[in-house]
Amino acid sequence: MSRLIKPLPAGVKLVEDQRQPSRMEDVAQLASVSVITVSRVLREPERVAQTTRERVLWAIKTIGYVPNLAARSLKSRRSGLIAAIIPSVTHSIVAEVTRGMSSALKDAGFHLLLGDSGFSPEEEESLVAAFLARRPDAVYLTGTTHTRGTRRMLDAAGIPVVEAGNLTDSPIDMLVGYSNSDAAAAVTRALINSGRRRIGYVGQVRRQEIDRVRDRHSGYRQALAGNGLASGPKLEVEVELSYGGGGAGLAELLERPIDLDAIFCSSDVIAVGVLFECQRRGIAVPGQLAVAGMDDQEIASQCVPSLSTVRMPRYEMGRRAAQMLCNRLAGVKNDETSVDLGFNLVLRETI
């Protein structure tokens, strides 16, 4: 319902809100201490007596004081922020990596800024530019495929960078991950060792832009070639990263004149979608069709039948990446600047 707004009486003017953000001086006055003591509580609390520290913290909470980190960073040349760009916030694998990072960064006194690139190198470049404008102390990137603009900006920034989730011979700075190619080859060989010979592929779209997907596809093909089995576009389909995408991918393969006995999927999300479609069509798994995925998400062990897949140490990857950045910022030399965390094959009921 709209309301009639009456005009102000003659001579009356609107006055802007005169409230100002609380200051360190206000905290000091309320706590009956000096401004220097308040500053010390914020920067070096261990140097302040417990009773005084508690009184200052009470005053800070009471008046809602928020330290001016921007001003502090101009003096210290440190913002206390680590920028991390992830491909998506909708999947649990990213959540585990982020938890590992947050744990290590919190212990070191840093805060995490997250950006979602949507698996787009161009969006990643835009986020890098936006984050660098806020002067983070270091940057975490997912994967090893980046635009030239991203690499130029990070080179010019001169701050620590860690890439995670894959391996490469030419990292920007530091690297922690595992071989997606080797992992995909291992699970594809597991399908082959179970007696499967006509193995299809359902993978995530935009393979050439996403190095992890590209390498998983490559590992699948290498395993087939190494065992003298057919591969090629007629056995493959690319879909959106979703359960629905997995179901649509299987439906498309089943319409082709090929008699598949197994499906390798570039992720568990897609593989579970394939399983759902098998159930809708009455296709027995693994009797008629074996199915394998990658990532070992929680649903892989809980679906029926439980999904064979590959497990990566995601929490450890995030924790290790953060620790490498913290070491560099503290002037501590990392034992390794390129770390391969490996993977584990998890064979369940779908093979």
C-alpha cells in the first residue's frame, strides 16, 4: 500500500545522519585505558594483562568498534587477507578444500576472501583484478589453466601464489595437487580389469578451459589405448555438471549404435546422474553396465549401488596450500614448492 508523503513545512530541511563510526578513542574512553593499550590489545593481546584485555574487549563489543584494517595495512604493508578463487560454491569437494584452508589460515591470523569463477578463466581474471585492488597478502587459484592477463597481474603483484587441484610443469609460483590424468587412468583400468571392453565417457562441458576435466578425459583415453580398446567421439558426450546432466549424457549414448558395457564419468555428480538414469530405464548396475566416477563425494558411498570412484585428499590439499602461503609470508622456506598429494582408488558396488 502506498502512502502519501506530506511536504516538509517551509524552512525545514532534511538533515543527513550525523552518526560516525566508533573510534579507537571511544573504546579507550569507555575502558578507561589509553589508545595505545587498545591498539596493543588488537595487535599483541598477549602483552596486555588479562583484566585490562577483557575490559578493552568488552568496550569494543559494547560500542561495536571495528578496526580500520585499511589504515593499518598502509603502515604494515599487510592486509591479513588471502584471496581464493574457486570454480563453484555448489559442490562439497570445494567446501572440503575451503575448510582445510580456513583452518590453517585462522591459526596464522589470516582471513579468507572467496571468489566463484564459475569454471571460467575470464571470470577468474576479473576476480583476480578485483582482489588485487584490495591488496591481499597472497592468492590461491584452483587449477593450472589461466588467462595471460591473470598471469601478468600476479607476476606484477609480486605476492605468493599457490595453484591447487592439479599438477603442471610450469606453475605460476607454488603448486599442490594430484595427477587428474593418472587418477582417471587408474579408475578406467579398474573398469577394464573387471572385463569391460566398450567403455563410454560422460564428462563435464568446456573441457579445454578446465584443466582438471581435460586431464581426466586424457587419462581415460590413455587407459583405453594402453589396453588396445576403442576410443573416440562416438563413445563420448559432454554435459553440464549436475545429476540431470549425467542422466542426459547416458540417454544420448544409449541412442547411438554402440553396445556399451561401462561408463566412466569425469565426476561423481555426473556418475550419480548416470545411476539414476539406469534405475529409471531398468538397467542393472553393474550387471549390464558398470559405472565409475571421480572425487569420492559423500553421495558416492551412500547411493545404491554405491559408486566406485577416486578419492583425493581435498581437506589436506586446502590445508597444505594455506600452510605454504603462510610459510612464505612468514619468511619460512617451504620444503617443497610443488607437492603431489596422490589419490586412492575406491572400488565399491558399481564395478
